[in-house]
Amino acid sequence: MRERNRHRGRCERAQPQDRPETGASGGSPADEDFLTLGHEAVGVVEDPGDTDFERGDVVTPTVRRPPPTGPNEYFERGGADMAPPEATVERGIDRAHGFMSEYFTSPAEFLVPVPEELAELGFLIEPASITEKALELAEASRSSFAWDPETALVLGNGSLGILTVAMLVDGMEVYCLGRRDRPDPTIDIVEKLGATYVDSRETPVDEIPDVHEPADLIYEATGYAKHAFQSIDALAPNGVAALLGVPEAWNFEIDGGRLHGELVLKNKALVGSVNSGPRHFRAGIERLQSLPSWFFEDYLTRVVHYESFEEAFERSETTIKTAVAFDSL
């Protein structure tokens, strides 16, 4: 099937942390020395081929595809999002070209229909799906008892963290950790949503319970390795932290015995989450439809035409989320 790409999103504003960075992540396809970017995408079906789609349908593609060796058990059972790195490739990220082109092709099974009213924001479905999967795994880890989280702590005020705050504020007291100076647009959005901004330079993660309150749910989106262990202290009894960041190798000291005891004696949990599947995309669609329109107006700070794509890589203190447009929807 061939889709005409209309609108594309990419993440901006990685939060600086005091940790080693190499900038290495993913890679190009075998026997090629470049990688076409773009894993957050929305497009319009141009040629549906022998599928149930029709020309003009708006769709968003999932990211994972079978490796060069062919489909494996993860794909056969519909669980590509749970495959280890060696059992999959990721379009626009690792060993498979992405969707940042005027046209792209995809098997129908990897496309999710997008409601017409959400078409212009369809590139946000993929990041929303990442959060939906993390929440699903967190809830599953607490399935042995009635878990009703009242407080959430989002680590990171980059584009994914801010989107997650918006997804969580309905029904929970939400805190968002960052390291930005005021005035700052991400802090403005956090507080406009009704959440509380926490400056990690003043209040480290493991001290948040003393200054504010312990968290039933922690969502880590910083890639800062120490946060995984500091989260254990920040959790309330029976709490769970979902880890999404992918840090580089980094050696540092922790009190492993004490943290082990915290996990066991207070029934805490850490879960790792990466990628997402079609059902998470569908859940992301529903969640995005429930968010206020002002949020998207403040969150999407720049849309550039593909012929001026270089502008999408420019960083500034006011940039949160940038989209590259190939056409209008």
C-alpha cells in the first residue's frame, strides 16, 4: 500500500543532564550509509492496493517491522512491541528507513485509521501510544490488588513528558520534574494543565516525597540513569515506576541493598517499556481527542515545509514540538 505523507512530527528539547552523552542511537539499514528519519507520522492513502483501506483514508503507521531474517514469533502473535532489539527493526530509528518522504509504503497490518478530525495532529498518536503502553504495563504490575493511583510524577518536561502530563491530569495530582529556568513555555503548560512543576536542581527525585508527596505512579522520560534508582525512594508503598528513557553506559554508586529492601518491603515495582502496538495507537487516539484544544496550540510550536526541513532541527528556548509538513490534510 502506498501512502502520501502529509504531516510529520519529531521530538525536540532533549533535557540536558549531568551525564555522559555520545549521541549514538539506532542505525541505518544494512548495506546503506544513511537513514531516512521520521517515526511519528500521519499520511493519506494514495493507493490502497488489495486492502480494506480506501484512497483518501487518513492513517498513522506503527514503527516496528520484521528484521531482515523475516517474521518471528513476536510478529506472528501480534506482539512486535515486546520484541528485543535483535528481533525487530524500527522505521526511522534503527535499521529501517522512516516516513519522512513524500510517499511511503506499508503493509496494511501496520497502519491504524485516524479520525478525520484528528488528521492534522495525527503525528502525535505515536508518542501518545508510547505513554498508553507504559500505563498499561504499570497497571498490569499492580493487578494483584485494587490499584487506584492518586498521584503521578512525570520525570522530564520535554515533548513526551509534557504530553504525558496532559494525559494524566484528569483524575490525578500530577508533578512534572524538569531543570528549566522561568519563564519557560513548558513550565507554563504544566501549570496551565493544573500540574505542579518541580525543579530537579532544587528538589532531586528522591527528595520529592519530603517536599511534596510520594508518587503512586512515576513516568520516567529523561534517559537519566540515576532517575531509575531515585524513583524507588520517590514511590509511595505499592507504587510503580515506568522507565522509558534509554541511557548510555554509566557507572555510579547506589545502595543496592537498601533499594532492594524498599522494593520488597513496600511492594514497589519498576517496569521497562519501549515502543507500542496497534491497540496502544487506538488508545492514544481516544486520549488525544479528550485533550483541550489550547494544549495543542501551545504544544505545537513550529510547523515547517519539507523544502525547509533544516528549520525543524533548529533549537530555541521556546521550541517544544516541531512538525514537518509535506502537504495539508
